[in-house]
Amino acid sequence: MRHGKKINHLGRKSAHRKAMLANMACSLIEHKRINTTVAKAKALKQFVEPLITKAKTENNQTTEKGMHNRRVVFSNLRSKEAITELFSTVAEKVGDRPGGYTRIIKLGNRLGDNADMAMIELVDFNEVYNAGKPKKKSTRRSRRGGSSKAEAPAPAAAETKTDDSEE
């Protein structure tokens, strides 16, 4: 029985599993999205999100703490190029996000062996989902104060509609 065991072994020995997850994380950081099976995507999400958090907090810490975070992340990823990309562009992009840096989208079944496939991607690097959503305003609006501003553009819009109907 495997009660209380959180890690998915993925049918591999521990060294093979760690190497596979490190390679998949490097590919995810470099390409911003990869296609894999659902089980591997869920395991990769648990593997890579704490590393992104360490990269994000590196920019806010002193140099000793930042260097320690780089070394901890390097011991997991083992790729200098991926570390540079993670600590520069990815950390800047996800700086204000409190968590949930990755998204898993299920794609269907693979033709050869009918395995459940999924695409895992970094959330802030998807322009399709982020383009339609306007940025949220950080200020709160009261119900009473905004009515006078909302009424001013309405008559101007009504006048243009009446001009069009007369022509």
C-alpha cells in the first residue's frame, strides 16, 4: 500500500526519474511549453513550481541569498542556460504572481499507445490567453462616486447615432 506517498514514481528508478524531470524542466523553461503525458506533466508541475518561486525571490533578496537560490536550483536542473533563462526572463515575468506558474491543458490520446497527452506551459508566456484579458485595476471603486463620469459620454454617443440615422 502507498498511503500518504505523494510522489508519482512514473515507473522509473529514482535517478532516472530525477534526470527526466530535470530535462523536462529545462525544456519547459527554454521553450515555454512542452507536450508530454498527463502523469509526467503533473509530476513536472510539482517539480518546477518551487524552482520558479526560488528564482522569483532571488531578485528581492540580498546577494548571498540569491546565490544560494541559484545553487539550489542548479542542483535540480543541471543546465546553465536554463538557469540563466529562469532567473532573468521568467523571474521578471512572474514577479507579481503569487503562485500557479504553470498550466496543464489536456490534448487527448496519443495514437500509438493511447496514452493521455497534455501540454504544460508557463502561464505568463501565453499571449493567446493573456491578450483578451485586460489588466485588473488595483483601486477599489465605490458605487456612489462613478455615476457622474459614466453619464458624460452617453449623450455624445447618442448624438452620433441620431446623426447617422438622419443621413
